[in-house]
Amino acid sequence: MSNKPIIFSGMQPSSGSLHIGNYIGALTQWVEMQETFDAYFCVVNLHAITVPQDPAELAARTRLTAAQYIAAGIDPEKSTLFVQSHVPAHTELAWVLNTITGFGEAGRMTQFKDKSQRHGSDKSSVGLFTYPMLMAADILLYQANTVPVGEDQRQHVELTRNLAERFNSRYGHTFTIPTPQIQKETAKIYDLQDPESKMSKSAASEAGLLSILDDPAVTTKKIMRAVTDADGEIRFDRENKPGVSNLLTIFAVLSHRSVESVQNEFAGRGYGDFKKALAEIVAETFTPIRNRTNELLDDPAELDRILFTAAERANATANQTLNTVYDRVGLLRR
Ligand code: TRP
């Protein structure tokens, strides 16, 4: 038991490789936060099945996601990095939370509205509808104080706060009310081909995505082809020079320098030079992460052991909260 404040965050195992936007926007910040917080990081495989998944791929990506987080610096000795389906209390608490959530309230979640409009209501599962209550359960089981997420998850954390307050006032104080910590604007990374849009795995083309596990030759090619502009000046100007500004941000964050100092270094030089230097820094950052990820995947028994150890810790904390909830609601403990 520590008396550090608690953070909880989750990541979907829905892609083969993390991209540099995940790395800069979330991962490097989590790695820092694990020093000062009691941190829980959860691979949310139960959330992943709210949309169709290939079973073999889901299983592989669950391990792959965990391996990349460890390789990038999440230390399993410091943080509890675990797989959601290893802790049954998540689905058990989600059920209880479903019963105190209004139908209309859940229907107002913009992520659900967007996804169900895109796929049509018959192709949208009830699981997709109850996704936010499962997310609330994730957070509340660990009495998290702070939830680091992207702007797109703010509404889900607001719902979590409302459900926690509602439960507490109906049944007596049970849950800590969590606060969202929204990713910094300066950590936002845009698509290399379409620098007005956030870098995202659902982008139209792979060419705009820098993935952690890409071969350095592929990464270099993508950077050399990144969209810039015609004025030829290496200068940060998000509005008029989104492509160059995005590359400057990536350069600055990965080299732990200010955008200004990078800009000064390259003043008067061409885009080609700048891109070459950037490609080198990206390769230097990602090569050790890629190698470590591959090592971890080469020994799945050891990786599973790490994840099971973490799940034991998570289960102990989560079951404590769930027991209190069951007592309060009048459910006989399991
Ligand atoms: N819904 C989040 C996302 O897509 C992932 C997530 C699941 C999460 N449970 C969570 C994030 C709990 C923070 C806390 O990004």
C-alpha cells in the first residue's frame, strides 16, 4: 500500500503497432507519471470486442500492446500493467453501473453516436452502447484520482464522475471521484500526409503514420515524403505551415529540445536536410523499443508471467472495491 495518488488509463489492443502520436501523446507521459503515481495501465481487450475483431489477431495484439508499453518504459515493477479480461471485477462492476445509468444518458455519448451512425444500428452491438460504463468500472475499481486521456475520452470520464457521484449519494460513499487529465496540445501529432488531421490508425493511408515497429527504412521514406509547403522556410506556424510545424514538434519532443532551438539550428537550411536529421532521431528512438518488443514477444511465457503477476495485484484491489459495492447494493458477495 502506498499513499501516492492513483492514476488509471487504458489502451485498446486494436492495432499492430503503436504510432508516434500514441508514443508522444500518451506513452512518454505515462512513463513519467509512473514515478509519482500509483499507476494502473490496462490493455482493454473487453472494450476491443465491442466492434468486430479477428480472434487470433486480438490475442496476438493484446500481447503485442503490452510488450510495446514495457519496451517503451512502463516498468512492471513500478506500475500495474495488466490485461482487462484477467480481472473479472471489471465486467461485474460494469453491470452494476449499467443499472444506474440512464438510457438517454448513455445515448448522448458522442463516440457511440458517431460509431453507430457510421455502421448502422443493427450492426452496432449493445456492447458498444455499454462501452462507457465498462470504462467507468475500470477507473472506479482502483479509486483512481487522475485519468490521463485524449480529448476524445473526456465525455466518458465526465460520465464516470457522474456515475460515481450518483452511486455515492444513493448507497453511501464508495468511489473516489476521478479527474480527467487531458493530453497537452503541444503533444499532439498530426498525419504526415494530411497535417490538419490527428495521426490515427484509422487514417486513409499508411503513408502518414509513423509506427514504432516500422523498419527504419520505411520510417525514413515516410518522413522524406511528408507533406510540407512551398515557402521553404523551417519555421513553426501551425496555421500556415501545418506540415513543417508537425515535423518540428516531433523533432523537438524526441530530442528533448524546444521547438525554438530546433528551428534555430535549421534556419536557412532545406527541408531535405531537416527531414534526414529527423529520420535519424526517429530511428534512434524507436530501434531500441522495437528490439525490446521483439525480445518480449519471443518469450511469450515470460510475458504472460509478467501480466499474470500484475493481474494478481489488480484483482486484489479491484475485489476490495467490488465487495464494498456488493454489500452496499445488497448483492451477496461472491
Ligand atoms: N476508451 C479508451 C480509449 O479508447 C480506452 C479506455 C478504456 C480507458 N478504459 C479506460 C482510458 C479507462 C482511460 C481509463 O482511448
